[in-house]
Amino acid sequence: MIDIILPSYQRPDSLERCLAALGQQQTPATTITVVARATDDATIAVVRATQATDTTVKLALVHEPGILGALAVGVANTSAEIVAFTDDDTEPRPDWIRRIVAHFNDDKVGCVAGRDIVPFPAPHNARIGQWTWFGRPLGGHDRGQGPATEVHYPKGCNMAFRADLLQMPRSDRSLCDGAQPGGEPIMAASVRSAGYQVLYDPAVCVLHHHSERGAHDPRDANVSAAVHDRAMHNVLALAWHPGPRRIIKIMYQLVVGTRRAPGFVRAAVAVGQRDRDVYASLPAALSGWRHGLTIILRREPYRDSAQSLRDTHLRLSTGPDQ
């Protein structure tokens, strides 16, 4: 009924903790696919040890760096009608899968997003996972309260999709070899464009420990390749929005932008504040904005369906037709 995709890279202790939490779910997953880099012996060893006691755990190997390639390999190894994603530094609560599956009993729901409880919580945010009318992204998935509500996009560590609606951003459009940020809005935009809801429920919870990433991809720094990817993915996601406002939203990314993908206004403010981490990111953000717009104008492919990824995986695993 539901397959879990769990990418992991060089965090064996975190992976053990996450797998233990997934093994205690009130509603068990059909499969839990851990996607590991082929050279990551420590991660592979954790998966092999877990498989001795949990037959739902599978191992899939990826040979390219970056989260998008890992997620694509994970999707290719699924077969369930619902595909859920989490990170190796989370601990899903025991009712996590049960609550996700219950929401998909509503035929109008195409994606379920949930809350990630972080070590240093911020105040409650009333607007979560939204694009403003002019194109500013509002996250705040760690600050949700109250009943389930419709949003525009989920957060990657806690999200689930109907497999037949799932569209994965292509890793070959990315410059970053780490987190490759900004892919979730593209995944959610395909759901919304098909007429389905993206539902955020704060009760669908994971504890998010925010483990360290590699030195090439620090969590709180504006690495140029990550800035490029975030800006590019923002433009590609906004291209799905109906009506003339999509042009306003895309232009907002160029003129204003965000702290993690600044436009001219954000960069100018950062100069006045002597925030070099932001204003030095402007060239990478402009490159990503231009790259995303070029893909749109040339109608180049930048996403793959779950079924196409599965078909490709099957073709490669069985070899050419005899």
C-alpha cells in the first residue's frame, strides 16, 4: 500500500535510529527502500544488519552524487500506490504512516505533508508551505499547529504522494552534488496542476535532528551550486502556476528573491547590512534563474514520472529484449 524512500549518506548512527522508528509503526510499510551511495560502506552495513530482522527493508544503490538522483533510484524501486519520503536524520512517530494513509482515503488528496519537529522550534506560523500572490515562498513546516490544511508544497523530510501523480525533478539539471534544494515545489506543482490537493497535517510528525551534512554542502551556508539549484527549481515550480500571476512570481525571483537565492533587491540590502554570504550569492542565483527560464522557453524536459523511472529501472535490470 505504501513504500518509504529513505536516502542516506555517511550517517550510519542516524540511519539506525530512523530505521528503528520505522520498524515501530502502527501501520507497517510495504517496503522501506534505503538508497545509499555505492561507495558508502557504513550505510550499506547498517542496511544489511537491519535486513536480518526486518524483511521490509531494501537496499538500492546510486552511483551519482546528490539527493535527486538518490530519490529517483528510490522511486524506481517502488511499486505501491503511495510513495512516502523521509530523511535519515528523522524519527517518524509511531502513527506517522497510519495518518498518511488515512488522508489518502480522500480521493481529492494527491500529496500529504507533515511537520518536522526541530531542536530549536520557532513560533507558530499561520501560513505554511505557501507561495504568496507575488512569488515569495513561505516555508514553516516545522511550525504548524491545528487541523490539516491545504498548502502549495511540502518539505522533503516528511511528504508522501500518490505514485501516479509523482513527478521527480531531473538530477541532470542540477549543479549541486548535495541537497540540491528546491525540488519539492516542483513535485507538488504537478499534483496541484492535475487538480489534486497538497494537504499539510501537523499531526503527521517526524522528529528532525538536523544532522550535519558534508563539508561541501553545509546546512546554513549559501553554497553557489545550491543557490543556483534553489533559484532554478523555484522558477520551474512557478511555471506551473495558472494565469498571468505566474509571470509576476517568476519576475519576483529575479528582482527580489530570497535570502537563499537573492535577487537584486535582496543583494542590495545585504550589501548595506554587510552580509557577504547573501550578496555574494547573487551571480549563482541569477544563473539559476536564467537556467530555469531557458528550460521553460525551450520546453526541455526537467522531470520524470514515477512510472517512467520504474520502466527505466526494469529495462536496465532485465537487459535488452532478446
